[in-house]
Amino acid sequence: MRPILLTLLLAACGNGDGIVVVTLNASTAVANIAALRTNASIGGKSSVHTNALATPINLPPATMFALQIPASLGGHLVLTVDALDANGATLASAGSEADVTAGGRTTMNIVFGVSATDGSVILDLAAADLTPSGADFAFSDAGCPALVGETCTGANELRRCAADGVNRELVTCAEGCASTPSPHCKLLTPTGAIPPSDLNVVGLINGATTGTSTWNTDTGAIGGVRAGNSNPAALEVVSGIGFHVVGPIGSQTGVFIFDGVDTGSPSIIGKNALGIVSKGMVSINSLSLQNCSVGTPPAGGFAGAAPGSPDGAGPGGGHGGAVIATTNRAGSGGGGHFTAGGAGIANGGAAGGAGGSLYGDDTITLLRGGSGGGTSAGGTVNGGNGGGAVQVVSTTGISIGAAGLVNAGGCGGGGSSGVSTGGGGAGGAILLEAPTVSFGISSAMSTSGGGGGCGDGGGSNGGTSPSGDSLGGFCSGTPTRCGGGGGGSNGSLCSTGISGSGGGSSGYVRVNTRNGTADFSPMQFSPRGHVTTGTLNFQ
């Protein structure tokens, strides 16, 4: 919707004067309207005004104008509007009626081609800001009462009242102007649970640096930089850095909010996935969302099975292999994510553990990491932890520096001589969203799965090796590697009693930019995992 002349605003009003805001449209197109003639009647008085427009308009789209009514008048308002061409001939006429409270504010809809009256909404009027005026039903371009609000005057232009409440200003909208639900400059809307309002938090310091500090995704604490929230669920700005926990239970994200940040190479702890939101540039040297300590998965990731608990954690946890005596231990399943995890190999009559189920989607609408691998019943080794999850959002840009690394790879399953083995953990999730995303020479990203373990060696951890997906564990038999690879490969049988476990699935990498593309060529290796690109969402 646009106002007449891309706004016809009121003259200064008398103390307590009433205001009627009229939205004007046409059911059938009316072109080249050069002037509007209004005929208003209320409280025994009437007024007729012809208002020339600086630039002819067409209806539709809808436009708006405002009508000033003296404070002494109230009651039933009858208003007709004639659309005139440049020669003063009438192009169309229509009218409407509404009950107006003296000194109140009312809205009316008038549609050329529709004769029915509408039910208007009576609004409260802030009369204290009105100043004396001489004319009844006066129109002019002077003043800027906050009743018409903001208006899109073009695809990338917003007209609004300035902070002084008198003048109007034009604002260039970098991402376009949206007219619904009310006119506003479009804002970047992050994927998933992070609210767009996180990009407009006030009180932030510009250009924060965190070096090698420890970030806690559960509390918001940054060692030596920021104390944790008193209530992690509530957005709090502490030491110029915001933080809160968002998202559904079981898939929550701890969101750190900056106005520009150089993350350095922090240590990330906590169970929640990591969110980084910034109005300014985000520069990354190293972010590791991989933790292969038994029972301690990375932020957003899921733990591998511990001895005695055969199934890995997470929606795609791998399953443990069966055991028939100590000489027949089947391999275990790897964790699932982008695909199902690899299955463990059977051994004699002992069935191999199934790989975990696939889950998630290319857009990463639910930010969560990879699932853990299983381990055999009665075994002594663990399944690999899944990789973690991270989402980085900036209205300016994201830069991963030279030799920079973002790693959310899964962990390799355990292996021990003569004993059944653990499945590899699945790779996690990396989601980058900014107008531009750049990668430095020899930088790397990974959501590779961990390799499955075998009789005398655990699988390798997901990462950024030239071989791509992580290698499974090896044993002394043939073939020399019986654990499944980290892309969700199945385990194999090395020799009697020694069985390989399945590798963990790879995870997701998603990069959203303004133009929907990303140049990965400077990276040392192609990004590991399932990689897609998309366009940013502006609303």
C-alpha cells in the first residue's frame, strides 16, 4: 500500500482534533488520477476540498490519506471521494460512513466500484502532540503524525516519520521493502529457531574478540570475557555480548549475539548446539564441534554407546552387535544422519548391529548434530560420538580465514584386540548464513562420519583428510581394514571372531548467501559431508 503522493500527510492539528485515516482503492483499475475531491459531513457541518496530486496515481494499488476533524465535532461521518483527471473530469466516485468520537482517531476503507459501507475501527488519539490549526478537513504535506505509519514507496524504499515527529524521511532498504504485515525494510530471517530479533539487539560492543576462550552453550559464559546468564532462556546482554537458549527441548541452541566478532579458536562446551549471530562481520579461525571423549559429546552432538549400553544416543543412534561366546562377537552399527549408518558384520551366529536411521534435511531446519555409534553387548569399547552442530548468521558476512577450520566430524568407534568393536559416530551439521561467505586458502569444513572400529584398532575420527571420509579400524587379517568407512559403510569380517563395525554417516553442510552460491575453491579439500547452498530468507 502507498499513500497519495507517496503520502498526503496532515497539517498541524488543533488541540484535541480528531483524525480519520482513509485507505483508498478500486475494484476495477482507475488510471491517471490527478486530484481527489472529498465531501465530508459530520455534526451538522460539511466541507468540500479538492486536492491536486503532485504526481498522478493509479488504483490499485491502495493509497492512503488523512482527514483532520475539529475537536468540537463528533458523531456520524459521511465521506465521499471523487477521483478526477487532469481536466477535472470525474473518473470514479465512492463513499463510506463511520461513527467518529470527538477528538478520536478512526480508519475508513473506500473502494471505487464498491458501494457498500464498511465497519470502521475507532482508535485512541494521542491529542497531546497536536498543535493549533485553522482549517477544517485540511490536507497538506506538513507535519508527520505517527498515525499513517511507514510506507513502501518503491521496491527498496521505505518512507516513515522521522524521530522528531515532524519530518518525513526516506530509508533505503538493502534487501527490499515489505508491505505486510506492516510496511518495513526486510530483515534477514535465520533458518530454524533463532529469532530475527537477535539481529537487532541493542547494547552490544562492536568488534568483540574471544581468542582461545571457552564458550559454554548452556550458560552463555565465555571464559575471561562474559559471565553466564542468570537465566539462560532469557536474552541477556552481559559485557556487550548477548546470549540466550532457543529451540525445542532436545534440539536447543545456545545463541551468542555480537555486533561483529573475531571468534579466534575457542573451545566449545555444553550440550546445546552453538549459535553465533552478528550484525557485523564474523571472522572465524577455528571452530571445533568434535569431542571424542567417552560419554562427552560435543555441543549439539550425541554420545556413542558406552560398554553395557549397546545403542548410541540420538535420533539415528547405531545399534550394538550380538555376542555368542567370546569368540563370536558381531560388529556394531554406525550412527545415522544424512544417510543410515553402516551396519556391523555378523560373526558366526551373532547378528551384526544395524546402522542408525537417517534424519534431518538439506536446509537444516532443526539444528542438531550427528548420532552416536553402537557397541556390542558385553564389550569393553565405546561407540563413537556424533559430531556437533553450529549455525553462524551475519547481516554483513562470514569469513573463514586462511587454514581456518570448522569441524563437526563424527568420532571413530573403539577397537580392541580380540574384542568386538564400536560403530562410528555420524557427522554433525554446519549452517552458515550471510550475504557473503568467504573461505581462506587451505581452509576446511567437515561433517564426515567416524570410521567403524575393528579387532585391533579403532576407526579414525571424521575430519579433513585428503582421503575424504574417515577410515575404519584395521585388524591383522584380510582385508586389512574391516571397520566401515565414515560415509556409512558397512563393516566386514577380518577373521573368525574379529568383526568390523559400521562407519557413521556423514552430516550436513549448508551455506546460504544473498545470491545462493558459495565459492569453495580456496579450501584445501572439498567440504566433507553432504553440502548444499541456498539463498537467504528476507522477510
